[in-house]
Amino acid sequence: MISFTVNGKRQQVNVPPDTPLLWVIREQIGLTGTKFGCGKSLCGACTVHLDGRAIRSCVTPVSAVAGKSITTIEGIPEDHPVKQAWIAEDVPQCGWCQPGQIMAATALLAENPKPDDAAIDDAMSGILCRCGTYRRIRKAIHRAAGMKGKGGTP
Amino acid sequence: MSGSTAISRRAFLKTGAVLGGGLIIGVHLPLGAALGVQPPEETFAPNAFLRIGSDNSITVIVNKSEMGQGVYTALPMIVAEELEVDPAVIRVEAAPVAPAYNHALWGMQVTGGSTSVRTEWERLAQAGAAARQMLTAAAAGTWQVKPAECRAENGQVIHLPTGRRLSYGRLADAASRLQPPKSVTLKGPKEQKVIGRGVKRLDTPAKVNGTAPFGLDVAVPGMLTAVVARPPVFGARAKRIREDLAEKVPGVKRILPIDAGVGVVAESLPAALKGREALEIEWDEGPLAGLDSARQRETYAEMAKKPGAVAASRGNADAALEKAAKRIDAVYTLPYLAHAPMEPLNCVASVRPDGCDIWVGTQMQTGDRDAAAKITGLPKEKISLRTMFLGGGFGRRAVPDSHFVREAVQLSKGIGKPVKVVWTREDDIHGGWYRPSSYNVLAAGLDRAGMPLAWTHRIVCQSIITGTPFEGGMLKNGIDETSVEGAADSPYEVPNFRCDYHMAPAGVPVLWWRSVGHSFTAFVKESFIDELAHAAGHDPYRYRRALLAKHPRVAGVLDLAAEKAGWGKPLPAGRGRGIAVHESFGSFIAQVAEVSVNGEGEIRVHRVVCAVDCGRFVNPEIIASQMESGVAFGLSAALHGAITFANGRVQQSNFYDYPIIRMREMPEVETHIARNGEKPGGIGEPGVPPIAPAVANALFALTGARLRTLPLTPERVREAMGKG
């Protein structure tokens, strides 16, 4: 049994220790907001937070998160500035990559509350979007950064 | 769109019967907010596309697949306009498979060819208007007043003289007892409040909070997960399978050979993958065992030496080439391309003795349903197919042979349990159904003023259409329409012209890839016209312009893009500007790209100005996002994309060797929309074709290097710059 918390809730799973965290989250815990895109840490669709830091869950063995705290897209509050900014900029197209984009963006803003374009590109270029929503993502991150200054809850 | 249109009462009754007859039961509600919501008991369902509940819920049933292109917003907007409701209150539901939901022209349920808004506008507007008239009549009946004294507005009917109001929900029951009107009156453009507005996408909230259900997210009780060991070479067959090691992998339930390869069915995806790794298969590799991209190019070059089937011809191109003051020859080659949608292919099937359920992100519901009926031996009405959100389609989820549905149905049938088949990214990149590679031989003859007297274009390319249900309409005299579109119908006025075609040998599975034939013909046509302009010493924008007298809409977007991009104005040092224009799917797009290139030969695209003429349109914000999307998709192909073969095997496997552009490579995209009353055109695909030639032309303007092979890799750029 491996235990850890997901979105504040304690989870215990009985899977081989090398099972990628992504599939534990999706198949065992049933949270499907975290997406599969490449399985090799190349596209970032599976990005979640491990103790607040963005990680790629598709290459993270579940054993590595024992006793730790995971946050997925479902654990980001609906009124979070990043989610609100994403809605305001109407970012998604097909939508598949967006949970990963949002998890990367929330981690970025937690670390750097006012990122410039270059900082955004550095933090976000690991997350692929086939629909080309990149510029809207960048705008949404700037918008969320502005909202945080006005009392948003990061 | 305005004026009265007769509505067939029979059609209404027929579609009503579909709704009442139970086919709609269990239809998945794709928007997260609508999950688990049951229609209220008293429901007004005047036609197959609309349901109004006594709880004031307004549900639009959409027969097109949402894959990012915005149909779950644009199509409800058309209904909302005529129904007099705020589009934001509309719930969207995916249509089940039924004749009422067939493509208005193609006789089957399919999303493709950038046709959704174009072909659905009329009937959705009618659906909304008919419902509004019935609700108004119901209110008038309730109040015992004349319908002419009533007006529908914002989900209510108002009795104008007294100010009384009834909501649509309150009227649903009464309206459902009325006969549909024999004719409806649609609004004129000046009365429209929703059409033409940048309404927010209805699917955004569910896609932001992670609840939007995609095919891969489906889980049903008792479901197992499978991967398929797929042939290493297209057409290979499993000769010997050693399954004992795979069967010993914990969690693996069954090894089952199917048409697609050898299925490994397990309790979880990781177990299925481990099982697949442990499987030993000896393949009979078949005739494509030696497939090699360099050799294929030689074969195509050899074929191109002989005349092909003539797709278009006027004047005498050969004679004009001979007497031209200047002759220019060029060969353009483009590779196979994978669609690589971000959500890998998948399908869930549950085959039981008395029925079959399928959950899938597909662009071709009818064919997939029929394929499942054939495999299971069940009548078609016993197959229930739920269309989920598609994590990208780009044509990859429109497969005439239904392969990704068939394999799930076969595995579920074989094991007697619900099965989800998952493709890994490697399965996807290796898996075929590519945009075909092409070899293009061009020649042009210029007169003394530098204007073209002759233009010939010979295309060698595999046929997408051969062997599909579309063969009858799109394959004529040995010419696949999708192999010559955008080339045979070039708008440039050249008196002597010929476009001919050789169908390359079949083998590699090929498919429509966002913008289909235009994805390569635009690069060839728009690069070559640029070559002619430079050879003639003319400005490439004005040169094109001079040849477009008979094509005002092409000329119009060219002018608009040039003006907005500041064509001719100085650029910062180290930047070059290129232009391209192309008509596809009933729309006209011009793009001006600004590029720079570094010492390694890496191209950076800074800004793209798009001018769009798609006639009358529904949502300008969706047009802008589809232009951004088309540029991103086309740029991935222009800069990085190539599927190549050696020893019969695909040499790429994941995003490290089949890259798509990342955030730092994404240019600023500006979209300018021409406003006119022309017939609506498509918008999902037309943004793709012009970007590759616009970038290649900008590279030439900047460096003098002309690249005629895609992708524009740093190696090719360095080599061309060294020469040029």
C-alpha cells in the first residue's frame, strides 16, 4: 500500500510501486482531469503539483509520492485567478492540454507572481498545445497575475 | 438567411419520432455542468435539434463533433439567434446516431471539410425560428390574444399591449401540443443580435476545471483496458505469437489477436503496456518491409517524368513554355505528416448479446456505428454510440475504415466485457493515416515583362479517397480531387496552364490532415508564384495582385493582409516579410509572416497577419482562434514535421522527434475579417495552407535562400543559405 494525499484527501493504493502517478490518479482514484499525451515527459498534459511544485505525473512512479501531497486540476479552486483568467480569455480549443497548462501556470505564479513574457515562455514551453492557444495562455497568465494583486487567492 | 422557408411537416414528425422513440435515451451530456441532468418531464422538443424543458432549460442537440473548432458554440448561437435566447444559457448535448443528424449534404453523420456552420446554418436557424413561433402561439393561446401582439425576447414571450410575460419553460407544455408551423420567417442581418458577436465559448468552463469528458476519460463498470501490439510495418501480419510471458504479467487478462494486431487486455493501462512489452510476436512483414523515404522520392521522381492524368488544362502550356522569354523550373517535395492530436486515439466498447455501447471521440459516427453492427452481428439500432469531446481531431478521427472503433468492439466482443483501447503516443506516430507525401514538378514561362505565359504543375501523391465511400464523388478519371485541390484551380491568370497527376502506389495508410490537399498545394503554388515574381524583378504582393483580376475575393484578402501588415514598410534589421494567399473550403485567407533566422539556421516567426474572407460568419472570436490554431498547426509542419521511413519502419515516435511548436515559437497572430454578405465559408482548416509558403517566402526575402522542401529545418536553411 502506498499512501499520499490528493487534493487534500488521503489516498491509499495497492499498485506496483513503479506505476506512473498519472495512471494511479486517473484509473485508481478516478480523477480524469489530468491528461495523458505522450507518456515520456515531452508534452506536459499530465502536469500536477507535488508539494506545490509542477511535475510530470506520467514519468513519476507512484512510490516517489508516498507520504506527499498531490494537487490536480480538480484541486484548484474554481475562483482561482488562473481558472478565472482562462475563462475570461476563452483560452481552450480542444481542451485536452489545458489542465496541464493551468497546473503549470498556477505553479509559476506561486513562485513568480509577476512573470514577464520570457519567464512565462520558460515555464510554459514544456506544455504542448496542438491547437495553438499559446498566446491566449500567455495573456491569461498576465491577467491572473493582475488579479492576484487585486485580492485574488493564489 | 432571411425570408420564409417552407418546412416539411413530415421531417418534423420524423425527427420528433426519433426523440420520442427512445433513441435519445442515455445520450451523453458532454458539458460537465449538464452531467447527470435528466430532461424534465414536460419537454417541448419541436425538432431533433432543440429541447425546452418546463424548468426553462434549453438544450441544443449538436450533430457535429467538438474538437476545438467551436461547433458547440457556433451552432447553438445560430439556434439562439432565432429562438431569442441568450446563448450562454444553452446546454449542449451530443447527437446520437440517427438519420436526422446526418451531414446536410453527405448522407451520414460526419464532421469534416470545414462544413459545420456552412451546412447547418439554414436548418438550425429554422429549428430555432419554428420553436419561437410555436412558443409565441402557445402564449397567445394562453392569454387568448393575437400572436401578432406578442413578441419573444430573452427566453420569454411578452404580450406587448399589457406587458404580461411567460417564460419558455412555462410555455413548453402548451407549445408541445401545437403543430409545427408550415413556414418560418428568419431574421434579416439587421435584426440579428447573436450572429456576428464574439460570444464566449460554451465549453470553456468544463475545459478549464477538468470535467469536460473526453473519450479517454470514460470509465464504465467492469471495464478493462487494452493496448494493441501493432505491426512494425504497414500491412504486416502476426505469424507467430508467444503470449505466455505476457500472460504472466500481473493484471493482464487476455491476449487476443484482432485485425489491428494483437490485443493485450488488462486491469489497467500500465499492466497492459507491460503485457505488450512481454509479448513476443514474429511478423510476416509483407510488401512494405523495404519501404524507404529516399527510395520513394526516387520512384516519385521517375513517375513524374511521364505525363499524368490531366486535372486542368487551358491554352497550350508546352508550346508557351518553349517560346517564353524566360523559363523557370522547380521541384517541391513535402513529407508524410501525422496529425498527432494531443488526446491519443481511444475507444470504449461494451458488447453484450443484446446490444453494444460505444463511447468515442469520432468525426464519423455513422460509419463507426455501422462497423460495430457488422462485427457484432447486431442490428444498427442496437448500437449506441456516444460522441465524447475530441482532444483534437484534425481529420485523424474521421477514418472511413473505423479502425479505432473496430478494435475496441472486437476486443470487447472477444472478452465479453467492456474494453477501453488506448493508443500510446508511439502508437499514434507509428500508426499511419498520414497526410500523404508529394512530389511536385513545376515549370513556368515568363514573357518579356516578366508575367507568366505558361504554368505547369505535375503532382505525384498517394490517393486518400481510393477505397473509401467517397470514391464515387471525389475520384474521377484517375484523379483524386484531394490530391490536386488548390493546384488545378489556381486563381492566377496564366493563359497556358496544365496540372496533371500521378497516383502514387498505395501502401502507407493516408488520410485527410487538416486542410487536406491544400496543405501541400498552397505551399507549392504560393512559393512558386513568389519565385516568378522575384525572377521577374517584381514585388511579390503586386505581382500576385496583377494576376487576380478575375478573383476579387482572393485579391481582397491579399490587399487587406498587405495593408494591415504594413507591406513595403521597413522592418527591423534581420527580419523578412513573406506573403501568401489561398482559397480553401469556401474561404479566402491571406497571411503575411515576419521572420528572422539565427546563425544555426533556426527560423523564428514573430508575427503573422491574417486576412480572412469567409463570407457571412457566426462568431469572430472563433474565427480569430481558428486562425491562431491554423497558423500553429501549419507552422509545426512548416518548421518541424516529417514522417519518414527506413526498412519499412516509421523513424519517428514521439514529440522529441516529431516536434510540434512550443509556446516560445508561437508568433503573434492578428486576424482581420472582411465583412460582406457572401455565402458562408469554412474556418477550421483554411488558416493552415498559407502559413508555410508565407514563412518560406519571408525566408527568401530575408536571405535569398529558396527552400522547396518541407520542413524548413535548420540544416536545410543553413545549406540553402550557404548556396544562396
